[in-house]
Amino acid sequence: MHVILMGPQGVGKGTQAGRIAGQVGLSHLSTGELFRAAIKAGTPLGVMAKKILDEGNLVPDDITLGIVETRLDEIAAERAAGGNVQGALFDGFPRTIPQAEGLDEMLAKRNESILAVIEITAPRDVLVRRLSGRRVCPHCGWTYHIEFDPPKVDSICDNCGHTIVQRDDDTPEAIERRLSLYDQQTAPLLKYYADRGLLKTVDGNRDMESVSEDLIRTINGN
Ligand code: ADP
Ligand code: ADP
Ligand code: ZN
């Protein structure tokens, strides 16, 4: 059983997934994080993906579906080994109709399914403000905000002690580009899932704790 977090860049998908995944027995699956890890490791995938990410474009669907399938295999293996993980909490995937169709095929083949698709919402000006102040830990992937969610010690990750940084694609140009790609390519997915009765909505324009509580309630089905 998998859950998909949808919503535009900056709405808080990664932040929320990091906070709640363990509590709902899911494994946080961020395709952006998988691409950044490949870039850091210098794998052939990473070399190819670097320019695409820096410009704020989307990685081709077949490649994205491939890394998702690999990660789903790992989650299934963890589960078979007795881990408390029921499935993936998708963050940033799927982003196109072909990705959503590819995911459906993949899950049918694996006898797995989507429990819920949760759209998190916030107004555009809030998204831009959140993205402009975003900082991430390059070591553990935790997300911060210089104003709304700073680390305890200036510029140092609370979790692992590494220096937090601004992502290469959180420039004003790439932010604009990513938000308009969302409207063109990803927003149509909301109808795709609503038509199948899977879509729920959570207001993301509130403090992190309230959003987390709402998401957990929605995933647990009450
Ligand atoms: P996404 O994964 O949807 O692109 P992130 O989780 O990276 O979004 O969040 C974007 C930025 O907004 C981060 O800097 C994060 O700290 C901040 N943020 C997330 N949720 C909230 C919230 N509820 N209130 C204020 N800032 C938030
Ligand atoms: P953001 O929430 O700001 O979009 P992510 O970490 O989710 O950041 O993604 C960073 C980048 O990784 C995207 O701009 C895109 O280049 C690539 N990426 C992530 N997920 C996908 C996906 N599902 N399909 C294609 N490209 C993706
Ligand atoms: Zn860290």
C-alpha cells in the first residue's frame, strides 16, 4: 500500500514526508532526493541528471520510472525482512501522466496498490517565499528554512552536524520554471486521481505540526 503526496514545489511535501513517514509505517520516497544522491555519487545517471536538475527541467519518464522501481524493490525487501514498512510515501512522483500510468502498470504487476493521493495546497506567493529561503542538508537530506524553520545552531544540520546549503535549483529563474512546469504537466494528475476516487486535499498553508496531524489523520482514514 502506497501513499502519494502531491502539490507544487515548496508546499512542504519533503518536510512533511520526513516528519510523518515513520509514524504511518511508510518509507519516504523522494525522486528528487534519489537524483541528488546519484549526482553526488557521480554515477552515469547522476552525470546525465545534473544539468536537467540545475535548469529545473524534468528527468525523462523512463529513467524516473526505473529509479522508482529499484526503490520499490528495496522497500519490498525491507518488508520481507520484517521491517515496519507497508509501502512508499511518494514525494515528487509521479509528475506527468505517463509516469502515473507507468506507476499503475508497475503496481499491478507487483500486486501492490495506491491507498491515497493527498494534494497539499498553498498560495503561489507562499510557495515562492518558502522556496527562496529553503536550505537542505547535503548529507542527510533534511530540509530547513532560514526564517520559518531554522536549525538550532546557525547553518548546521540538527540531525547530523553538516553545514546546510541552498540547492543549485532554488534560484529565482529555476523556481519560476519549476512552478510553471507543475501547472502544465503535474496539475493534470489531480484529475487523473480524483476520477478514481483517490484524491484528498490538505491545507498546507498552516504551521508544520497542524499539517502533519491532518496528513496522518487522512492516511489513517478518519
Ligand atoms: P516541497 O518538497 O513540496 O518542494 P519542502 O518540504 O522542501 O517542499 O518545503 C519548502 C520550504 O518551505 C522549506 O524550506 C521548508 O522548511 C518550508 N516549509 C515547509 N512547510 C512549511 C510550513 N508549514 N510553514 C512554513 N514553512 C514551511
Ligand atoms: P522540488 O520539490 O523543488 O521540485 P525535488 O527534490 O522534488 O524538488 O526535485 C528536484 C528535481 O529533480 C526536479 O526539478 C526534477 O529535475 C527532478 N525530478 C524529481 N522528481 C522527478 C520526477 N518525478 N520526474 C522528473 N523529474 C523529477
Ligand atoms: Zn543532516
